[in-house]
Amino acid sequence: MPTYHDKRLKPCKTCSVKPVLEHWSSGGPMYAVRCDNPERPDSCDEAFDYSKNRNPEKAIERWNEYQSVGYLDDVVEMLEKEAEE
């Protein structure tokens, strides 16, 4: 399965590792972005499943979207925890 780094890809929000775009063709061309961390947690693979698409541009778009969703919620939660301490 060929992979390559693309500068448009946001780092994984779970582990901060740079992802790769993967391409395979069993059942027709398919693309998805995967965190390139060999010890990645399951949450990294959830982003991979979300990004699967027949169009590489759409796979990149969906990966980046997934990496952005919930970010502000995470920051708010962190700040609230710090305020409680």
C-alpha cells in the first residue's frame, strides 16, 4: 500500500504525529489518511476510518476536519479542570 506525507495534512490530534495518505486499489481505488505513529492508540484509527474516500483530496479534507472537531471542547475542558485545582 503506497503512502506519502502531504504538507496539507494536520498532525494527529491524539498523539501529534504527522500522518500519511494511503492508497490501495482492492475493490477500486481508495484513499485514507493514517497517523504514522507505530504505537498509535485506537482513537487515531477512528480518524483513519472517517477519512476513507475514493478521492484523495476528500480523504485529506475529511482527516483535517476530524482533527479540528472537538479541539475547542478539549481546550475548554482543560481550562475548567485547571480552574478547579
